[in-house]
Amino acid sequence: MASAQGLQTKILRRAKSPEDYSVYRAALEWGLTDPIVIESRDDFKSEFRWKERLDPFHHQVQNLITFCRRLPVTLLADDVGLGKTVSAGLVASELIARNRVAKILIVAPKLLGPQWKDELGTKFDIPGEVVTGSKLVSAEPNDVGAVITTYHSARSHLDKIPDDRFDMLVLDEAHKLRNLYGVDPTPQVAKVFHRALQQRRFRYVLMLTATPIQNRLWDLYSLVDLLTVARGHETPFGNEGMFARRFIDDKRESARVLKPDAREEFRKIVYGYMSRVRRGDA
């Protein structure tokens, strides 16, 4: 198989074999033909969009770097008040500047929709429209922009949106999907997003939350599963039975106690998909 470096310099305009074409398609999908390499703010291509309006904090710059290193899916779990909306705006702006993204779907609690619209427009020059209910099915930015909706509207109408309409999905307060496993019945909203991510309907996925776990190990299992299916992978935790045997030290239903000998493995898996900045560190 050709190396990533070779794919960067040789675009297969006319595939010589089905295997060559498959390699090229995979390279386009994962960005290997034009990798995003960002080591510092000097490597940004999007600063012209916001430099007169915003001076991001160090941890927000680092969040963009982290996302680019973990393409195409990451969860940012910074503490409350650390500006996750700005971090998301930086990520979106960079992907727009590099022609990776044009149309973004943002799902957030209803009260936060106007805030998203305002911050994207005033700080990043990304036009946004708040859309709810059945109007979500036909909503689409004219060129570059975002459609902002609620979890309730997405639960009812996400399956009806054409697969190729949006390039990127941003899930604000993604902990609302934490009950994918460990509860019966599974909430419908978690099923809807799991299905959409499993079908790879969005090229890039950014999840945001300040409360990734509510004292249950199943919460993090659920979020990691969503992140892995968005990548097209199987969860490193294994199936539900394997997870319970390996990591849960109390009753499977409560799942509040992590086995002491599994702490390091658990932490390594979680932080392979999640980036967390605490207020003291910021």
C-alpha cells in the first residue's frame, strides 16, 4: 500500500487498478493527500477570519491542535467557563480555510442556539441559522455556514436530512447522549445519533461537554462508543459484557466503581478519544 507521503505528492487522476482507486478514495476521505499539520498558532490558515475580533487563549489553540492530530473525531471535555464554543469556532474556521468543510450542523440545547449563532458570526464570520422542527429537513446554508438546531429536533428529523448535506457535526453538551448503554430502554435521541455516526454521515465530528460522566462508568463507555463508530472503528472497551467484566467492580446496573487494576487501561482508552482541560490548568 502506498505511504501517506507518496499520496501527498501523487494524485491518482487515472487509477490503474481498483486497488489504486480504493487507496486514493481512502486518502481523500482521511485527508492524507493534504494533511493538516499544526504545531503552533503560526501554522493556522484561518487567522484572517478572526484575528481582528478574537485573541484565543492558549488552551483553545491547543484544542484545535488536538483535534487536528486526532482527525476526524474528538471530544473536548473542558471545564465549564473555558470557552468550548470558541474552541469549536477555531476548529470550524480552520477546516473551512483549508476547504475541508463548508456546511456545519450544530446540535445544542435550545437556550444555547442564539449564543452559537452570535459567536460564530461575530467572532469567526461564519453565518448561522437557528432551525427547529420539521424545517430542519430542508435547512441548508447557501455557501459556507452553520445550521443550529436542538436535540429534540434532531431526534425527530435527523434521519430525513440528505446524507451529503453537512460536512461536519458539532454536538454541544454531548453528555446528553451518555445513556446509550447501561439503561433500559435506551433513549431515542442516543439511538438516532449512534445510527447517523455509524453510517459515517459526517466527515468531521466534534463533541463538547463539561460533564462527561455522572458517576457511572456506562456514561463514558457510551461516549467512547459514539466516538469510535464515528471513526469507523470498534470500541476498544469491547462489547458490554467484556466491559463489565474488565472494568466494573460493583453491580453492573450501578457501575459506579472502577476495578483498581483496570484504572490505567481505562484512563488510557478514554483519553485516547477525549481531551480535557481543567480550570486550574487553563
